[in-house]
Amino acid sequence: MSVDSNKKWALIVGGSSGLGLATAKKLAQHDFNLIVLHRDRRADLDEITVQLEQIKAMGAKVISFNADATNGLKQKELVHEIAIRLEVKKIAVLVHSIAKGNLKPMYSTEEPTLQNQDFNLTIDAMATSLYDWTKLLVDNELIAKDTRIIAFTSEGNQKAWANYAAVSAAKAALEAIMRNIALEYAPVGIKANCVQAGVTETKSFTMIPGSEALKTAALQRNPNKRLTTPQDVANAAYLLTLPEAHWITGTVLKVDGGESLR
């Protein structure tokens, strides 16, 4: 595949739905080509194909892989394939949007509870893999001179929600890793930030036990009296890719309409 376009390239890790997909579409509207990594069942592939075709219709080149972006061996294979497909092009934006974790209670007399391996799997997928992808891109000389890294966190990074302990731990770890990426990869020009979205109705959100109660509480707390949308979050992610945002790094940007103010 020839990639002779002068457009920049964005790599979306976890881009088939929710915040990742919304960000992919936003970047495609603003002259980015896309590499979309996702891990989905065969039954969902038709819908994903439709979404990717919509992105192509915006004029973007799209390279997609249905593969486990958290598997170490598969990560190396994917980076090798990406390097071949991009030829001499570089990754200007890395968006980390993996939603893979365990939503179990710590204590229950009626259902399975969190185990050590549940924490390990969740933190590896939703936090450590950000570092894995950053390191692989740098080590394989696939980053541009001013690459932007964006990862998605939530208010659960600080607040305790029932059944959310493993994901909460992952979000806290994600933010710590992001800060150190911003610090230690500054010499190669990387800027890294997290976007903290307000409660947003995505497929992963609806899987949280008690999500309806979280939604109701968010609407009551939000001074703008609506939930955050994937488009709200994608807009903010796009802002972080602009030249004017080159001095923003190592931060957590709240995009919640004021929901976290109270």
C-alpha cells in the first residue's frame, strides 16, 4: 500500500467504538490518516467496517488491524507491519483508548470477587500498554519530531465506585505512566497528556454495574445538565494535537462540563 499522502498519521489503539472511534473520526475530519487497532468479535466486524468506511469517506487513508494490542508478541508484529505500511512516514499522534478490564466487587457473598490476576490484567491493558506502545514506537523510530500522546482517564482515578476498583487502579497507574512519559521522552519531542472525560454513555460505560445510577448522579452534579459525549472528548483530544498545544504536556485535562466541580 502506498502512503504518498502529505497528511499526518495517527495511531488509535482501541479505535472501534466509544472515545477512540470518536477521536478517529475527529482527526480524519482534520486531515489525519489513521491506523486503527481494535479487538472485536466477528459478530461486531460488520458494524466496525461501516464505521471505518465512513472515515475513509472523509478522505482519510485507514489501515486497520483486528488484533490484541495488549499482547507483547502481537505488539511487536503490529509495529513491524505498521513500519512496512507507512514506509518513511511517522506517527504524529498516538491515542490510547483500550477499555479492557474486570468489573467485579471486592466483597460479595453472591458473586465472584476481584482477584490479584484481575488487577494485573486490567492495569496491564489499560495502563502499562500505553508505555509498551510508546516504547515500541520510539525504539523503532516511528515517531515524528513533535508526537502527541493522548490517553483517556476518568474521575474514578480518585473516587471510589463499587465494582470499579481494578479500573480505578488502572486509571491512576495510567496517569502516573503518562506523567513519566512526558518527563522522560521529552528529549525526543513527545508531549503526553490524559483527557479525563465526564460520565459518557459508551459501550464500556454501560458494562459498569450500577451505570444507570452513575449516570443519574452525573446529571445532577453537572452544572450544564447533560452528560459528556464522545464528541466532546474527541474535540479536546484534537485540540491537544494542534501546534498551539505544543507546550502542554504531563497534564490531566478535564472534559466534563463542570461535572467534577462538585
